[in-house]
Amino acid sequence: MTNKDFCLSSYIAFRYIWKDGMDFYKGFKHQNYQAIKDEDKIPVVTSEDIDNEIQKQVDALYAQYDNIGILLSGGMDSANLAAYLKPGSHAYTFTSNSGEFNADVERAKKYCEKFNLVHHLIEITFDDYKHYTPVVMSRKYAPVHSIEPQIYKAAMMAKKDGVQMMLVGESADLIFGGMDKLITPKWDYEGFKKRYTFLEPELVLANPISQDDLYEQYRLGTDGIDYMKFMDEVFSIESSSSYLNAFACAELPYYDPYARLVMAEPLDMERVRNGEPKYLVRGLYAIKYPELEIPFKIPMPRPVDAIFKDWAGPKRSEFRKDIPMANLTGNQKWQLWCAELFLNMYD
């Protein structure tokens, strides 16, 4: 079924089209990430368990591939994975000329120096977004997440370097309790809906379609919501689909060792609430980098704040004329820019 207004509202609210079988235009068919089945996941109890299981997975990869690279940020998720690579492997870190990601780059350099990895800095510019965004949208049949064009750029550079497989640490946050600002509050239904919605369709679209149907699937009683299940099922699809699409466009395989793991014991919410999110992953970082302070979450750098600082907003009729652009974040402005670019390409 085609419904441009629904798909546009879904993208604005969730950064992907959540309803299967619903597409922008006739002949389009978006494809979302299919999660690994629970019965295929490996239970872990300790940081040492994670260490052993990731080592087994990487050993199996090296039995198939000679040249494995990594998307490496300054955070601990990808830093941990870097420790399993052979010396001389290629690592790719995003940066921008604004200088806002310098600390991220410096940490990544330390990881590469420790394990003798070849470090590549990938500067992301507005020209990159304009050049690569249409490429990743054309495969997804929808507007995309802001990380997709830059992952695609990194993947294409890696292919030129002879990389045959890329490691990413994308799933660690979701699996090991890293989304602490989303999972630690005791949300009611309306509170979580307001907090999770990336951008309100009613605020920016001329013909917004309510997305409450998705939230309703997770409602508990009158005012409650199973937000942990929501995160497991909705956020995981939105996030992982971005990696799936970008690497598929580049025709480069990627692998996330964390995605194959599951906590064998319930997440200790008290530890998370008391400033120790991802405590098992933090423990692994302490094993691999005992000389370094454990960093808190560092999102993949996206220079959207600088790039879209003075952008005036969309002009097409699908968007409202009174959007409060000054109140929007760089990522929200990106969504509007990307959505308008997509409509200009296909409408």
C-alpha cells in the first residue's frame, strides 16, 4: 500500500517506516532489519564471558577473511572490538572541520596506537551529505538516518583499502543497558511517547498522520507502557536498519559481535541508575584498556549541528510554513532536509 503522508510522518517521528507493507510510492518496497532470533543468541554473565565470546566470533571471521576493518569512535563499544583485530588492520573514525569531535578522534588514536591499527580519519562535509544521501535513499526507498551517508562513505573507502569485512559495535547500547536516559526513568505512556518521538509530525508537516498506533502496541493498562520491549523491538530496527542499508549500498559485509550476545541475568537497573550504564561492557573496556579512564557514551559523530545551523528549512508544500527552525536540533533539521531531498527525487 502507498501512503506518502503516513510514511513521511513515520520517518519524521521514528526515522524509519515502521509499518511493513506501507511505502511512499508505487513500486517502492522498504526493507527493515530483521533481528537475530533469541534462540540463536549467546548468553553471557560476566565481562570475561563477553571477552571469550567475541574472541570466538572474531576468530571465526578471520577463518573467512584476511582483511577485517572497523568503524572506530572514541567510545568503549568499538574500542573493545578494536582489541581483537590483527595489527595492521584498518580503522575508520569520523570527524569534521568544525573541530567538535576532536576529543573523539584523540581517543580513537590511542586505541589504534595500542593495537597497531592503521587509522583513517574521514571528514564529513555538507557536500558528502549531498553526494551520498541520494545513494543510500535509492536503496532504502525512503529518507534515511544521518549516519547512513557517512557509513557509506567509510565503507567505500574501506573497500579501496582492501577491507573485506567491517566490524561495528552498534548493538552494545541496546543489549547491555547503555540507553540509560531512555530506560532508567519510570515512564508513563505519554511521557515516554513525548521523550522518544524524534520530531513531532504535527510540528512540521502540513498533513501529519498520527503514529500512536505503534506506541499503543506497547501500552500497559491505562497510563503505562512497556518501554523496555519498545526499545528492544522498535529502536533496534531503526538503528540496525541504518547500518544494514549503508553497508549493503557499498556491497561490503559488516558484523556486530555484540548483536549475537544476550545478558543471561536481568539488567541491574540500580547500577545503571547510579551512573554505571553498560557495566559489563565497561568491565570489558577495563580488561582491554586498564591504563585508560572508562569513557561514557560517545555517539557516532555527525556534524549536523554545524552544517544545518543556518539552514532556513524546507520549502515544499508537504511541510508547514511556520516551522520553528530556531528550536530544532541539528538532527531534526537533518530529517527535514533529507525528507525534502527524497521528495524532490521521486515526487
